[in-house]
Amino acid sequence: MHIIVTSAIVVNIFSIIVLLLGLFCNFEQPKNKAIFGYCVVGALIFYIITLSIAAIYKLIVKPDLYCIPTLLCVISPFVIGKLVKYETLKKYTIAQIICFVISLVTLITVF
């Protein structure tokens, strides 16, 4: 369990850093923007996988209500991705960062 939670925390922090980088940087060249897009996709996939494994493992071993916010944070990229438009991209990126921070706090305090 310790390895799963530690990897979930590391991936969560990496995902927050990647999203913050995209929020504050203005990519001029399309090549750099494409590389950043691949980094975001990789970070989100690893985030979803590790956080899902940690939440499901916790739900099986010691079920409690703290698994529910973690599972909601796992599905948040899908919900936010369905709602986002190009004009509102920064607002939804901030909302995604907030969800990632909530899941990070949950991981650190509960697991």
C-alpha cells in the first residue's frame, strides 16, 4: 500500500506541475506545444491509473468515505474535458488543478 500511495502522490504532484506550466507558459512554436500536449496526456493517464489503484485498494482493504472524493477526482478529467471550450480553457485548467490538489491532500492525510 505504501508503494501505491507514494507513487500516486508523486504522479499527482507531477500532474499539478505540468498543468501549472501550461497555465503560465505561452508556447510560441507548434512543436513545443505538441510536446507539452503529450506531457499532459501522459501525466493524466498516470494520474488516473495510480489514483484509481490507490482508491480501489483502500476501498477493498479498509472501506471508508474518504475513497469517494478520491474516486470523484479520478473522473474529474473526463467531466471537465466534456465541458471545456477553447474560450474557457484557463478556467477549467484551474478547476482541474483544484481537483488535483484536493486528491493530493486526501492522499497525504488519509492514506
